[in-house]
Amino acid sequence: MGGLRGKVAVVGVGMIRFGELFDKSFTDQMQEAYLNCINSVDKGFETKMLDAAWFGQWSGGILGQGAQAGSPLASGIGNMHIPITRVENGCASGQDAVRNAAIGVASGLYDVVLALGCEKMRDKPSVESLIGVGGGGGGILGYHPSWMLGMGGPSMQALYATRQMYEHGVTQEDFSRVAVKNHYNGARCPYAHFQKEITLERAKAAPPVCWPLNLMDCCPQTDGAAAVILCKAEIAKNFTDKPVYVWGSHLGIDHANYWDKKQFVSILSTVRAAKGVFEMAGITPQDLDFAEVHDCFTNIELMHYQDMGFCEMGKGHLLLREGYWNMDGTLPVNPSGGLKAHGHPIAATGVGQICEAFWQLREEAGARQVKLNKGLGLTHNSGGPGFGTAGMHILSREL
Amino acid sequence: MGGLRGKVAVVGVGMIRFGELFDKSFTDQMQEAYLNCINSVDKGFETKMLDAAWFGQWSGGILGQGAQAGSPLASGIGNMHIPITRVENGCASGQDAVRNAAIGVASGLYDVVLALGCEKMRDKPSVESLIGVGGGGGGILGYHPSWMLGMGGPSMQALYATRQMYEHGVTQEDFSRVAVKNHYNGARCPYAHFQKEITLERAKAAPPVCWPLNLMDCCPQTDGAAAVILCKAEIAKNFTDKPVYVWGSHLGIDHANYWDKKQFVSILSTVRAAKGVFEMAGITPQDLDFAEVHDCFTNIELMHYQDMGFCEMGKGHLLLREGYWNMDGTLPVNPSGGLKAHGHPIAATGVGQICEAFWQLREEAGARQVKLNKGLGLTHNSGGPGFGTAGMHILSREL
């Protein structure tokens, strides 16, 4: 397997404020994120400079919004003259759109490319949504086997949460602490869905959704869009004096169905993505200044610390109690607020994490800026049926 | 825009016989196509040789089969240790999966990759299927704007067919002639859904579906799967003494909605894909020995001759009458039987066309073998909402 170091740069990023965007159409969201993205390019950017695009889009088919393909993005950016691939890989759709865009640049076929993720999650009522406790055959996930057996998002995640409590001594209070940390960060991010701190008492007292998880353990259903422009590293300075470089990009896979899983304290797609991305970048977790990590439910963030090698198995919640993952801790996790506070418009989430990493590495993150040491950040999403996919990137301020 | 010549080879292909495969699961179909594919590699192949895969899959969300992502393919091929991207680009999903796989090889990240397309189209009744005349809000395409206005596949295609008749003097008999040609070819292909010749009289007398199109102008709803293995050109001879090389790979885009179209005698996504793919390959249509062309409805094959530069605008049906596109004609089109006779399991169709091109270029196509001159073949699908996407490849027996 070859690498990406020295080949691919990020030169512009943009997103819209995530939230319940009933006043914006799908196309509106794409346009606004795209315009923010091209307007962010320091030395200017025009749509005709694009050679190709990758479109992260998950909800189209599932939510009954019809087939998507690449063409809706063409309308969103007003360009019918480039190839546009729609990528769908569950909650890793955004990371994988960026990954395929980076591969496109590395291939030599395209010099300048776009990755954009967009979702309208709120156009379906919550009872039919991912957060629906039961789900079942009538839910939005239709005939997916897990959902047919009555497994919605929270009930599937509870299988892990209870096992984390049993095997590692994690408590419900630890889950709440993740929410408190991520809301603290999200309150400092102008693009976050929830820009509001919460107390530990408030988090612990939230109504139960599926034991041991309560409402404050669940990320919201969120509309959103985010976009990034990547180019060949050697032309990056044509666009900005401060490009950010892609050192690693990898996708991990695991079984799609829960009945194939052998344990419930680890997400194997994340383990595999992490192994690949650190190898590709040639760094270790200890080199990172921050990480944006998938926290669709608070308990999964604790597993991901361990699965990505940030700490020993079973120790994530102990370090959490010490403030290790806080914005001013040893390894800040989710300075953007994470899925919990920033929101989770599936494919837009991963592209948005790349935006956040770009801002952090350029020290443009304002009140949520982390302290940089080596100038390296990580982004991560896991998802799909049975958390069968996980996408990761390692970004650097150095070539 | 860079090129692919000299970089990427196809070293193995496999498909299953397309048809109504109620006796095979989705996973069964993938496994059988994949095993046929790896068993086709002359010097042997093992799954552990794969570095990455791209999964063409359209129907998952739309047909209520749930989210797909990359992980179902991992189960199909028994490999949890490589990145797998799901690509969805309407009826061009298969071509685009192969395109992204070729880009992956060209990037230097991966030496050996898989592209596989699989669909279960028959698990929904015809009345809710693509061929449903009305479609509407209750059909499988859910809330897609075109379908909400009562536009199913045949009724959308009739907009073009009537305009072809008006502007170019095409007749309903010409549409029938396309069906007769493609059934003749399909009768000679062991993987085709319909392996049966039809007479012009029979085709003309078929019951109407949506005037001017009758049942014999419509491709069937078909289950199927197809797979191809691509690798770096310089290691191709490790796998076979007769590799086939990818000279061009491109995707064209157009508006997704019919109300944005300015004319109905040309598919602009195909025009753009053709321009890009011929430029990339550095050849002209006159260099081709054969082409596999998207014929979901017979009339669209006539437009595609013209849109790809095979002949002048408005002349495709005149050349058809002379036998120009026949298997023994000047430029054989759809030796496999095309979508009309071979069937159209969306993403499997495009990957299957690459299989057919591989066999033709290696002169292994048996009773449907075309005569080779320069050893160059083309594959093509258009689709998505409003034929907003078109994927194309140019393959060569020479490096």
C-alpha cells in the first residue's frame, strides 16, 4: 500500500451552521456550504478550476428522498462539466468522500477537486428517524435486518454500553461526562447545532432513551452541509500560503450485522481504519494535537479512544475523569463539539470534521482553538449497518 | 486532466447469469460473481491479494433494502481487511465503481483492487418498479420530483422517443429494430437474461407501455452481479499473459431534473462523458471494434450512437436499417445483448459490460465474438435522475 504524504493538500473549507434547517432546501444547503468553501480560499477560487468532485450523501435513498447520484451536487455548485461520484458509506460517507477525492488527486487524473457532504435529516419526524428506539420494519431504515428485529440506534448502542459497564467499570456518569465535555466545546463553535454548555447534573438527569443511555447520550438529528477543496500539493501555494496536507486516509470495514460480532467493547472497523491511517501517515497517536472522533452516542467515544490507540483498553473513561480529553487536556477530543453538540448530518459530519481540522491546524478556531505542538490532527467517523465502516484522516500543517 | 494509459490493467472478470434470481440472496449473488472473477485469473488469485474495493450498488436505499455502505461486499467476498467504498451514480453506478477502482490503482495507493456491482431488482413487484408506467409518490422512487409528477421510466423516455420521431424521422419500427438486434446478440451470450431471438414482427406487435414505446422497447427488471479485478499495469503479467488495459475512464454529468433540459434528442451527460473519455484515451470513435451502450429503452441507443460521435446527429436509425451496428456490421453495438436482452441489474450492468469487453478483446466471446481490428472497445451507461450521469470506459488489448 502506497502513501499520500507530499501529494495532497486542503486549500479551502466551508460549512453551514448545522441545525434544524427547515428554511433551506437540500440545494440551498449545498450552495451555501460550497460558497463558504470557495470564498475561504485565500488567493481566490472559481468553480471552473474544479476537475472533479465526490459527493457524500447517505439519506437520499433511506429517507425516501429518491435516488441521488452525482448530479444533484452539480446543480448545487452550478457546474455540469466535471465528473461527480456519489459515495455512501454509512456515517463514514463524508470521510470516504474526502478519501476518494484525495485518491483522485494522488492519481494524477485531477489537479483540483471538491468533496461535499449534505443531508436533510429533519425532513422525517423523529419517530421514524435513526433515534427511534424501536425502528422496526416501518421505520426509515426499511428492511435492514437489524432494524427489523427492533434495533434502532440507541438500542444497538446499548449493547455496547452495557458491556463497557460490565467489562471496564464504566458508569452512566462517565457517559454523561462525555456529553458535558462536548457541549462545552460546542458552545465555542459558531457552526455547532447546540451552542450551549450543560452541567453534569443536567446530563445525568436527562430522560432515559434506552438503558443505560439517556437523551443527553444521543447526538441530535441534524441538517447540514460541508465542503472542502483539495489539490496537488505542489500547486497548493497558488491558492493559499497556509495549506493543510493530507498525510493519511483510510477506511476500515467490519461485518454489517450484529449477529456476526464476537464482542461489544470495541468497534473493529475503527481498529482497522486506525491501523491503516497511522501506518500511512507514519505517525503514532502520541503525535496528535487533537482528534475529531465519532460520538453518535457518548459511550462510543470512550471505545474509540481505545480502538484508535489513544490509550489502553478499558482506560478511556478513567482518563476522561482526569480531563485528559478536554480542550486543554493532553489530547483534546472533539474541539468542534463532536456529533453530540455539533450535530450529525451523516455525510456532512465527516466533511465538517475536515473543516474543523483545517481551522485548528491554521490556528483559526477562535475560542475552541487547541494548542498545537506537532501540528497534526485526526478526523474519524464510524457507522453503517453494525458499525461496519470507519473512515479516518490524518492532517498536518507541514508538507 | 491526466490520463490512465499505461497505468491500469484488468486481469480477471466474472459475472453470474442475469435473470430473475429468486433462489439467490444478495450475498449469494456477490459471492458467485466474485468466485467466477477470481477463478478467471489465468495464473491464480487469492482474496488476500486485494488492497481495496469499490462496490457499485444502487437499489439498497431505493428499494427499501436498507443502507448498504461498503460492508455487505466484505461479507460477500470474505475480506474484512480492505477499504470498500460504495459508489452510487444511478444507472452509471457500475461504470463509476470501475472508474474509482481504476483511479485507486493510478493513485499508487493500491496495487490490486476489485470493482463489483450487485442488485436484487426483482424483490419488488413490477408495479412498484422502474418500469411502472405511472410511478408516482407511492412507487419505489419515493419522493423523487420526476416520479411524483407521474413520470416512470417509460413515460420519461417517451419524451425523447417522440422528439426523435419528430426531429429525425425515426419510426417505431426503428425502435423495434434495436430490440431485434440486441436479442439476436443476447441469444449468443450465456450470461444474458433473455437468450432468445425475436422477429421484427413480434417486436412491433408487442403491447404498448407508453406510446410510442412498447414492451419490446423496454429492458427487463433483472437481478445480477458482476466483478472485475484491476491492477497496476506493470504487474499485470503476474496474473495473466493476456491483460486488458484501461485507456480511458470518465463520467459525464447533467441536470437531474427534466424541467432543466433544453432539448430531448440528446443525452448531455453522455456527450460530456464521451468527450472526456476519447480525449483521455487519445482515440476517436472510428478506432473502436465494438461498443457496449446503454439501451434501457431502444430509442436511447439511437441517441447514444450520435451523442458518442459514432455517427452524425439524426443518422443513427438510418445506419441501423443498413445493419451498421450489427455484430458483423461496421461498428457492432451491444454484442452482449445490451440491457434489452442481457438485462439491467443497475450497478451490475456497467461492471458486466467491462467483463464483456474483456472477453471480446481476448477473443473469448464465443458465438458473439466480434472481429477485432485495433483491439479497442468501449463501455457506457447513462442514468440517474434525468439521465444526469453517464459513465464510460475505453479498453484496449495493448498497453
